[in-house]
Amino acid sequence: MFPRDIALTVFDRVVADPPSHVIEAAGELCRERGVDALLSIVGGSSLHTAKLVVYLSKAPGILAKRRRGEDLDKDELLTLTAFDDDID
């Protein structure tokens, strides 16, 4: 069903309420490895980190820009769709 040459990259440095350098490191890893998709297992900080990494993988330095109070250009952002996993 799937090609046998799929590479798996694991980022296991997410902590509760991760500081920006942890999130930026995950984004950098995605860029370096050419990651095509993200899978976040469990919710909370790992899910929130994954959502930010979606942005960082395409727009490095975006967190530093926001910390400096700079506005973001819409072209720097990706569309993100999220689903609540608590659906009855």
C-alpha cells in the first residue's frame, strides 16, 4: 500500500508548554529532512507544537518576528485546519 522508502523522522523533545527554541528546533528539523507531513500523537503540547511547526517548516524565523512585534505577511502563513477529537 505504501512505498517502502518512506523515511520516518521523530522529534521527541516536546515538553509541557514548550519554549520557542524547542518549537523552532522542530521546524528546523522538518526543513533539513524535507518532511512532507506531521503526525502528532496525543494532544496538548505535542499537538500545539505540531500546529506551529506547520508554519515554521515554511516560514523560518516567524516566531522571532512576532516576538519583535512585527506584523506577519499573509504570504508567510499556511492555512491550517484543525478538528476537535471530542466529537460525539
